[in-house]
Amino acid sequence: MKRKSIFLVKLMGLIIVTLITFNINYYSFAIEPGNNVIRRNTVNFTTGTYDGTESDGSASYGAILEKEKIMSISKCYLNTFINITASNIDKNQVKLSNNFVNLYDVEGNLFAYMIPILYANNQIGYITIGAAENNCSVYEITFNDNAEKIEAFINGKKARVIFIPPMRYVIKSNDGKYFELEGRNGNTTDITQEFKESQKRLMKIYSRVVKAKEKSQIAINTMNSTNTSTNALSVIENAKLINSSISNFVPVYEGTTIYYGGDQAWYDTETKKNRGCGPVAAANITCYFARKPGTTWDALYSPRNLSKTSFISHMDTLYSYINPGLLGTWWGKFVESVEKFSSDRGAPLRRVVNNWDFTLTNTSTYIKNGLNNDSPVAMLNMQPFGDYEYKAHWMTITEYYRYSDGTRWVTVSTWGERRSISYDVWFESTSTWGGGLIYFE
């Protein structure tokens, strides 16, 4: 009788441990991985290299650069961006506003600027660039009116903006609350409690950017070259989807508005809106495959058109397959769900996995391989969000560039927008906190 009781206790303990392990693996990635965690360091997934220590707040960004120098660097990158992505725009009518929006780190230090982009004196987008000599990288360039919305929010709330590289903008209001700006509709989410619990660990991101000296000096060298205020950088590497232009990736229509893929803010519940970036990326990818002419993948998108209403129905279908957890969509769950959905539709997609080390060069090659194969690449980034949790954000890569100064950039679909971000910075963040890449064929 005694032996039977001991056996039952051990069995129950094993079941409990198994259930706990399953939940951690299903709903999130590694929770503050230490040296004893087994990491899957492949091109497709990494749990990051965070060592569990908190930031001491000692990261130094160097002297703040003169705004004339900041403008010179920004114009150089902006001209390149226009040459590559917006050939229909008259560069003579494009200029940068002198009304810089200050962007701070989580401890209140000036870190970067958001500079509005004007076209025929109307605001059409922004460029985000570091403010100091050890941090003058360009982080993001995009055509949308978020800068205008941020300015309005700041003025209304007497707030300041905290920037988390490469593309998160958190607004701190005068009453001590924190809101994250998400999507082209200017939606904000109150993340006060989660943000306060994550501040010290988020400082690790700034430290990684500053310590990458060879990268932080790239923009300085570019600025010191001749005529950077008027000339664009040259493109030495380029890979993109066949249909990757502003309106042709997955053009979702709402009246005269054309979205660049889906937007998780379109879901009808707050839970889906908060967890839905993975299903949206899956919806983008499967719809893109379905639209390829002369293929057998047309069954992957059943609606007859690309209206916003129809695409939301497609997003709902992918959401039901993936069923994200509290912190979003686990990498493995994303891959398995896309494969199951496509198999159920009779048009199977299969993951492409390479067991290379998770390095900047290897991951860049993986992205290029996917795009050259006309396959959108899903990218996942994990960042601290709460006392111990990591929140996932999925985007869809449609283009990759490497400029003559060595910097790497990707164009992504996120929140229904087309945005270009520094891949170098995305990689630094992902190497710290975890994330991955995946494409299908």
C-alpha cells in the first residue's frame, strides 16, 4: 500500500511538471533564459542571450549631435528610401520638417528624434534617427501620419514619447500612465503596469545598440562623405517579392484606402486585437500565395475579393487555427498552424528550415532566399512585457536591402502598413530577447 502511494505521488508530480512545461512552451518562449537553458540557435528561431542581469542605467550615448548633422544623415537615407520604394514621388517636393519630436529611453534620457516627412508641405510620414554620436543610426522610415498623431497626443496629454528600438513608441502621459501607439488609426493601448515592470530589462536593448560600435559609427561615416544632404546611398543587395510595391503585396481595400496587408486592430474583440499579430502574418502569407497566377494555391484564400470585410474573415479563420495564448503566438505553433491550414485546404505549404547559427549574416541570407523564392518571410520579435513575460510581435517581410554603408533594412507589413526598419537593430533586439524567421514553399 505504501509503495502504491509513493508511485501515485511521483506520477502526479510528473503530470504537474509536464503540464507546466507544456504551458510555458505553448504560450511563450524562454522566460529569462539563463546559462542552463538549452537554446535552439538556428536561423529560424533563437531564445536570445539575455543573462538575467538588470541594466545599471550606465549606457552612454555620447554627445548630442547638432540638428544640421542629423538632417544631413536623414536626407541621405530618405533619398535612398524614395528611390527604392516611391518612384512616383517628386523628390523636389519632399523635405524634412524642422519640428523634431524628442524620443527618450525608458530612463528619461534623450535617445532619438522622430522627424516628420513633408510632401508639398503636407505631412506624409516620418524618419526615426538616433540623437547622439554613439547612436545616430536610422531606425525606421515610413509613409504614414503617426508622427502627426503622436504630436497631437503629446500636446493633449502633456506627454513625452519613449522609443524602444527598432519601432515601438510608448507615450508617457503627465499623470504617469503609459500608452503604446499601434496601427495607422492612432490606436493606443494602456500598458502602464506591464511597462513599469519591464523598464530595467528594456534598458538592455539600448545597451546592445550603443555597444555595437561598428554599427553606430556607420551613419557618422556616411554623414562625413560628400554631398550626403542631396545624394542617396547606393543599394548593393536587394531581394523582394514579385508583388511587393506599395499597393501590390496584399492590397486590402476599404473605399479608396489601400492597406498593405492585414491589421490586427480589425479584430472584433480586445483579446484578438492584443494577440492577433501572428494570425495576421499567417493571413498575409497564405493570401499572397493564393494570389499567385497559374498556381494550385488559390484555395488558400476563399473570399472572392480583397475588401477589408473579406480579409477580416480570412484573418478570423487563421486565428481559429493558431488560437494564440496570453502572450501571443509561439514560433512552433505559428508554423504548425500554417501547415495544417494549407493542408486542410488541399494546397499544402511546407516550412523551410536551416540549422545555421543565428547570426546577422545567416539570417540575412535566409531572408533573401525566401524573398527570391517569392515567399513572404514571417519575422518574430520577443521583448519584455510585464514582470517576467515576453510578448511576441509578428510582421511579414516583403523586401530586403543592404546599402553601400553596410546597413541592412527590411520592408515589412505590420498594422496594415508598409514600414521600413533597420534589420541590424531588429537582429540585436532579437538576439537579446528571442524571436525567429520562417518562410514556406
